[in-house]
Amino acid sequence: MKIHFDFDHISAIKNPILTIGTFDGVHLGHQKIINRLNLEAKEQNGESVLFTFDPHPRIVLNPNDHGLLLLQTQEEKIEKLRRMGLQHLIVYPFTKAFSETNASDFVRQFLVEKLNVHTIVVGYDHQFGKNREGSLEHLRKLAETFPFKVIEIPAHEIDEINVSSTKIRTALLNGDIETANCYLNEAYELNAEIVKGRQLGRTIGFPTANLSILDPIKLIPGFGVYAVEVRLSDSRIFRGMLNIGLKPSVTDDAKLSLEVHLLDFDGDLYGMKIAVSLLKRIRDEHRFNSLEELKQQIMLDEESIRAFFNLVSP
């Protein structure tokens, strides 16, 4: 997959088969569109293209009150699109000035004049351009003037999936990781750096790595304990348990914390960047009256997570 951040250095794309959108999460609905792009590109001797934006438009249009929580970082989105076989990703800088571009000018200036687009593939309810004035019917009308085709992903194909980025965000915030993973068609992932913590876990026999999430607007799932797979920066993979909640859970001096304990691991993780894939929520967050009570619960959590992974106790 080739990634383009402007049009100054973009080489000619053969018969571009293109769609437009933010594609946060690249969920099942997005995947249907990408798969259709790839199929059309193959059949029409062209190349598949996604035209997306950075930063997210809501951040630019409402800088002080965008309330945005992303399902993916830009790097996570790029990697998922690469795995899906997309051939070209255009990441265009979204600015206040660009947001004033109306739908007709956007199609003419960017898609026709700069890209020489061959085919535009969109869902039946897709909107784009200033004030989201562009629509499927708008594109069809423009196609009478400009030499491109329009392919609609019909309502029954999109609605039968019954998925949206909003539904996934809601599931994650409720701790319903299994529904979110089903909609994403893969495990929800958190990319983080390991930082020094209070090392409380070591005192009760469960050393944990404290996570600093790399993207400040990445969505953090609901509080609780999760079964996870952790990919280290050296590509090794370990199973583990992730706690998301208020730390410490035995005092009133509480702040949001993410801590992961790797099963059957012995080593130093400080400063390492890791990827944590959330697979199953084991329980809600609890408050404990003592460290001993916390330790007993963590032992039960480990048993549950080992059973989930079919791992024997050491």
C-alpha cells in the first residue's frame, strides 16, 4: 500500500477506484466498501484508493469541544488498511480553509483534476463536502459532467451489517469488548509505552506494567479486568490480564490507571512500546478494603484468564 500525504509528490494512479471518509475503526461496514474497491479495481484494471483526512474533521471544526474518542490511531488505521489489500491511502490535511470547500469543487479540484478518478464507490447515505452537502445523488449529477462512474453500496448491504463507529464506541465504554471486537472483525487494540508506577503489584506477587497510551484521544474501554494478548516491541507475544480503573483501588487517592500483568513472564518492560489486544472482560472494577483482599481477587482473576486461554498454572 502506498501512502500519500499531499498531491505534490503523488505519482499517477492507474484508473483510481476511490472512496472517501474517515473510516475510524475500519469496521465491518468499512471493510465491505474496501473489499468492493479492491474487487472493482481488479475488474476494471485499476487501483483502489481511500481518500481520508488528518486530523479528524471534528477536531478542526470544534477544537474546544469536539468530545472525540478515536477507535484507532492513524498508525493502527494504516496497518489495518494495509492488511486488507488497499493499494493507495491519501491522508489529506484537514484545515478550516479546506472545510469550506463545497462538494462540487472538491470533486472537480481533487478527484477529477488531481487524481483523474475513474470510479467513486460510496454507501447509499454517504455525505461529504462543506456542510455535508455532497450526496450519492450529487455525485451522480456530477458524473454527467465529469468522466467518472459512481457505484452505490445499496442500503440492504450496509444495513444488514447494522454497525457503526458510534455503536462500537458505546460497546467499548460499557466494557462490552466482545461485541466491539465482533463489529471490528478483530480485537480492539491499545498501543502504549510502559512507564514507572508505584510498583504495588510487586509487593503482592503480581508485578504489573503501567501503560501510558500513545494517543491522548484514543478511546479507553470501560473499567474492569480483561484477558489480553500483549505484543512486545521485539514481536514476542504473551497472554495477560489488564486492569482499567481507578488506582489505587484500596485508597481514596484515585486516578485512571491501566496496568497489565503478563502471565509467565520475567523481565524488564520499562520504556518499551507494546500493543495490547483486549479479548474478554473478566469482571467489573471492585474496591478492596486491604491489599490482602486485592491479592486474593487477583489470584481468582488469573485463574479465570488462564482458563480462558487454556493455560496451566505454573
